[in-house]
Amino acid sequence: GDAPRSRSFPLESTLPMVTANASAAMAARPAVDALRRKAPRASNARVGAVRAVARAVAAPEAPAVTKRVFTFGDGQADGDASMKTLLGGKGANLAEMNRIGLSVPAGFTVTTETCAAFHENGGELPAGCWDEMLEGLAFVEKCMGKKLGDASNPLLLSVRSGAAVSMPGMMDTVLNLGLNDDVAEGLAAKAGEKFAFDSYRRFLDMYGDVVMGIEHHLFEHQIDSLKKEVGVAQDNELNAEHLRELVKRYKKVYEAEGKMFPQEPLEQMRLAANAVFDSWNSDRAKKYMAINQITGLKGTAVNIQAMVFGNMGETSGTGVCFTRNPSTGENLLYGEYLVNAQGEDVVAGIRTPEDILTMKTALPEAYEDLVRNTQLLEKHYKDMQDIEFTVQEGKLYMLQTRSGKRTGAGAVKIAVDLVEDGMIDRRRAVQIVEPTHVDQLLHPQFKDESAYAADVIGVGLPASPGAAVGQVVFDTETAEELCAQGKKCILVRVETSPDDVGGMNAAEGILTARGGMTSHAAVVARGWGKTCVSGCSELVVDEENRWLSLGGVKLHEGDWVSLNGTTGEVIRGQAELAPPAISGDLDEFMTWVDELRRLKVLANADTPEDAKTARDNGAEGIGLVRTEHMFFGTGERIMAVRRMIMAADTATREAALTDLLPYQREDFEGIFRAMDGCPVTIRLLDPPLHEFLPDGDLDEIVAMLSADTGADEHEVVERIEKLAEINPMLGFRGCRLAITYPEIGRMQVRAILEAAVAVQAEGKVVIPDIMVPLVGTLEELRDQTAMIRETAKAVFEEKGAEVAYRIGTMIEIPRAALMSDQIATEAEFFSFGTNDLTQMTFGYSRDDVSKFLPTYLERGILKHDPFQVLDQAGVGQLIETSVQRGRATRPELKVGICGEHGGDPSSVDFFHRKDLDYVSCSPFRVPIARLAAAQAALSN
């Protein structure tokens, strides 16, 4: 049956939004308001009077100097596809579709600059804008042969958002605008009573929710109550008499909320446009932009377009389709439609629609037109398109086209196929695949699908592929809380709305009872690479009591569930996952990527297993081996480390280090073998020694250390007190350890070079780079360089063989960045430790930043988490200064980064522009960095 209606969430083609100054309030508004106060109902005569007044009261002293309204219709358009920044994606593409001869209902676009002006002017349209909108309306009326507010021949409008970057469902839409009591009666006489009052009740609901601020569930309660009273299950079973009654009840909702529904169509249009502009600053839009790192936009455009109707009977319908399968990339029309429905029914998941291929039987002529149009649009835009359409009494109308959101697998296959078809070249192919697409392909899949067969409790629509395992949650707040705690969850909803965007982002996967393959949940999930199973019709969700029922199994919040987004299976419990592998289309695509990039991509790897994974993913070396991670292996290793820490004198400390030496050497040998022929950068011990002590109660720690090291408990307590630090981040760590205890540094250097000599003797090419951490002065590095060279000389004499090696340093202290000209006299390479450099530049502790960072991001004090996205203005300036000064001293200086930013695409672009030699990131992010480096080379 029909679901409770959620707000209409059309697939927004949202594009760059702009903000300009707005000064004069609309001249027409007082006249309109005055007329509205005199009579609550509209009349044709009054509509004409309002129109005349509205057009007469332009302000000559403040003429519009900026074109704010761009029309399209009858094969003409003021704009085109190149104007997305000004017209938004939807507006630019509507104009372009007109220009290439497709059947598009006439309309006009109010620019993104106007949105900026609207907000700068305190929520008022800028001077002259309303007059331009009225002129645009006149153009639409002429094209369509209908008049807004004319009961005998009514024009109805849709008012929709559209920014320069697609943000599906994040801003507001109003459909069927122009209906009032008189127009509804006129439309009933012209097109049928049921159609007219079905459209009117939809408009009252949507307008109340979006424009008047009335909670949607109040309207939902009324229609549910009426359906129970008359004994029907679905909305479309309500007859004309029922719909008339529903309109009356909806009006009473307005009255109960102290609101007055505006009967004047021009006032409806003005307030609806304002509401769309207002939705640019909605919480859900802000959160979506923050999640997707969308910045630099000025606002949303407003697209006001003549309505065409899919709810006029069995020869009408509406749908959404993709020119290729967005999940797999298969070159086959993919989508859904509903007969006798409006667009919101499809995209909001209110009804579960039919597969687009069945439209060939239901609406054959319209289907043939649709296929022709989709082929034309893909060839024109040279990319897979996401299309919205409506069929009105057998005639097809195109309502929107945009580059479609796709999964990682779909993106790569589409790019490869478009190259093979000769539609684009390799350079273009590399540009249309996003780094996040590659990231999706590196997500784990289920290890053995047959192993969980007995635990499958239901099957829905495979809306977004992948494997997801997590604990059941029923709302956004809980999902975000669990995510913040590092826990994995599955968001379960009857249907999702844009208000769920935060929970969808926090969850591993999404499960819905309603909605199709093009519903809001499906589209957003595919864009983010989130696993999604939608339209699981047997799923019963009790959000209030926090349980679900499916396949005879009842699960409560916190229970584990797994989703297979490729098959649509819902699995009770935790199905086993397996790591992904690069193969097929991705392998071929990545060869194109490597041909185009300049930056080398290395990996951060601490074990031979990590090194192999990195190399399998295309790493050209290791940019960071954290030697301290090797100490946490077997119990013998950590016990030897603790004996070293507890040592009261050098001799005892050296004895413990002698026990550690074979472990370190063995690990380095494994890494050198895995990276045969590639550089391996090994950082000497960096963290404070207390990090190697056990956790727990002090008495337990003392007892454990005493047992592990043989030290007296009193001595252990005394040693712990000496190791305690008030601010460990700035304390006894990095090169300060090896300067104070040079035997630590000597053991590590010996292990590195003994391993290098041994592996080189096997016939492999070994390229060790020894990196000194946390240097702030030239003298510190000079001390460590002397120690390294002295140890190397001793090792090579003992082994009777030599290995070429380099000595460099991490630049992670601002002073080191500023003194790079001096430090480069000793260092043969720099590696920027952007994690610590960010900490010390901002003065933020990574361990404590979560206490205030969410507030900073929410209030716009910071645009991004600086530990995820490089602060190019501050930290970036230090990096640029360091590179310039270091290379002024040593022109051949090798320079790279080894912080988390090495896998962030926008940061990689910065490192390319600043002429670094390489980036280093985690093994699983290597393909992402490779693509980001290629895209940086193309865009710069």
C-alpha cells in the first residue's frame, strides 16, 4: 500500500550558489499583500489587477544592473550548459536541453547570485529582481498558452532549487504552484475533478511544509485518517469526493497552526522562491556540504517551470532514469517510473516504482522517445546522465539532466567504456572518475556469500552495492553517536529523507522498507559509496520502540545485521568480510592514471605484510616505516622494550636493546624484500617511552613491569614517575630520545643497515632512507647524522659490504620549516609530518581536538578538519617556505609528505602545485592518491 508521505525530495541538480547584495524590498509585495488582506480568495480579475500593479511599481531610482532571470522554452534559452556557476546545474542543463531541441516545459531560472544577494539583504529579493521574474513568467505563459491564476486556462508551476554542485534532496521544492480554490474548480472542469483535487491536496501539503513551516506529519495524519474512514489502503484509491474533503482538512491544518494559505498565485510564487533561497542555509544542506567538502558556492538558483502532469490517468506517468547502470556501469538504460503519479512519488520513495524497461509496454511511444533522448543527451554531454521525465497524456517531457551519481565500480567501467567507444579520451576519463570512487572499490566484500545463506532474513532492492556490517540503529542521532565512538552501525528507516543525511553518512549501510532504486536513499548512498538495500517491502520498522521484524526474525537496536548491496540480501548477524583487490577495469584505468601523474605515491607501512599490500596497490616505495610499531609484536618484543625503559644504567639498557635488535632486523629484511628496487624511508623511534608501558591500575602496572623486567617494585614506581609528562606531544620524544640515549638510535640504525646488507646480498635492490624525527635545530640533526654515519661505518666494516643510503629528517616543527635552509646542509631529504606540523601550527592536540572541533566546523570557524584536509593557508605556507629554502641550499633535495593528508585529494593537489616529489599514505589509500595526483597534473 501507499506509504505515509514524506516531503517531496526531487533529485536536485544542485550547482554553484552565489550571494550578491540585495537592497530594495520587492515593490509589488505591498500591493499583493493588500489585495490578499481584502479577500482571501483569488479571482481572475484580481489576478490581472495584481499583475498590473506588480509591473507598474518598479523603482526607477534603483534599476537592475545585473541580469538575474534567464528564460528557456520553445527551443530558445538565455543560458547554456557552460553557465552552471550562475544558473546552477539544473538551470544550465534545462537551457541546454532546450537548445538541442528536446521537449522541455518552459520556465526561467533566478541566478545563484540572487541567492547571495537575498541572504545579504536579510531575506529580501534585490531591487529589480521581482520585475524580471514577472517578465520571465510572461514568457512562460506565452510559450505554454496558459496564464497563472486563470481558472479557465490555468498555468501551474514548479519551484525548484539547483546549485552548481549536485546535492540530491538537500534543498526545497514546491510543485503545483498556482492552485487556489477558483483554479482548482476550473482545473476540475477542464481535466477532471479527481486530478484537480489530488493536485491541490499535494500542493497544500508541500507548500505548508516548505513555505509556511507546518510540520509535514500533520498533513500525513489527515490523509491516513481519511483513508481509514473510507476503507482504502492507497492514496490513489481516494475518489474525487474524498479528495475534496481532504483539501478542506488540509486547510484546517493551516488554521490550527495560525497560518493563512495564500490564495494569490503571485504571492505563492514569491514566497516559494524565497523558501528555496532560504533552504540554502538549512541544516541538512550545510551538513551535506560539510560531508562532501563542498565550498566556494554562493547559493542556489531557483528554477520556476511550467508543470506537466504525470497524474492525469493511465497514459501519464513520471520517472527517473540513468543512461547506464550507475551501480555496475553496464551500458543499459536503468531507472524507474510510476503510472499516474507525480515526481515526488518516485524520488521520495513514497511508492515503490516499476522498472523502466516495463515502460516499453505501458507507454510505448513515450518510451521510444525517452530512449532516443537519453542517447542524444549522453552523446552531447559525453558522460552518463541522470534524467527526470514526465509523460502527460502520452507526450514525453524532459525535466532535468545532469551527470549521474555512480558507484566506484560503475564510475570506472563507464570511464573505460566511454574511451573504448571513442566518446572521450583517456585524459577525460581520468577526470570523470572521483578519488572517492576508487576508495569504494577498495572497500571489503563478503568473503563467502554461501556461508551466510542460512542467515538471510529478507531481500530488498540492491540500491547501492557493497558489503556492510553493523549494529541496528533507527535514527540519525544514534548513528552519529555510535560513529563518534568508533562503532559500526546500519541505519534502518521506513524511508529516508534529506534530514537523515548525517545518519546516512555515519552508518556503514542503509536499509529501508520503502523506496526504489532511484529514491533519495539510493541516490545519496551510491554517491557516497554506502551500501544500501531499499524497498524491502516485508520489513516492519517500529522506530518508536526500536525494533524491526523481517522474515520472522525480530531485531532490536544494537543487534548486528549485515547488508549485501549487490544482491539486496539482509543477513542476521556479522557476515565475514574479505579485503578487496585491484583487477579488471580498475587495473586498466590505473595504468592511464600513472601515465598522467608527476607526483610519486608511496605508502606508510610498518610490516612486511603492509609493504606487500602497498606494492600490490601501486605504491612506488615506502615513505614512512614507524619503527615503534614493530615493538608491539610478540610478548618477547614488548618485554624487551620495557626492560630497556626500566633500565637504570646504560649497560642494562644496551642489553635489552641487544635483545630487540634481531626483531627489528628481521622486520626490515621483510620490508626490503617486499619493496625490491623501491625506496624505503625508516623513521627512528619517535613516541615518548611511556607509551610502551601497560595500561591499567598503577598497582597492576607496577606488578606487571616488575615481573617483566625483574626490577624492584620501588624502582619501577620511581622510573614511572620520571617518565610521566604533562604534555607528551611536546615532551621527551623523537630525536630527543636518541640524543639522550644514543644506544637506542645506534641499535635501530644497525638493524636497518644489517638488514639492507643481507637483502642486497640476495640480489635485490635495497634503497634505505633513514629519517630523524622531530628535529627543530640544525644541531640536533647534526648530532644524529654523526651517530648514523658512525654506526654505518662500523656495520659495513663488520659485514665487508656497503649499501648506499640517505639521511633526512621529518619537518614537523614550525621552527624546522623556517630554518630549512640550514637544516638542508645536513638533510638529503625532507618528509613533512603533516599530522604533527598541523598540531604545532594550530596549537591543537589531536587527542583533545574533538572537544571543540565539531563546534568550529558547525559555526564555520574552520571549513574542514585540519587533520584530514591540509590547512593550505597556514600549514601549507610553512611547507612551501620550507621547500623553497631547503632547495635553495640543496637543489636536488627530495621532498615529500608522510602524514594522513597524503591520501586527501585536495591536499594532494596542493602538494603537486608546490612541486613536492611524492606523497605517502596508508596502503589502502594508495590508489586514491595515484588518481588525485593524476587529476592534479591535468588541472594544473
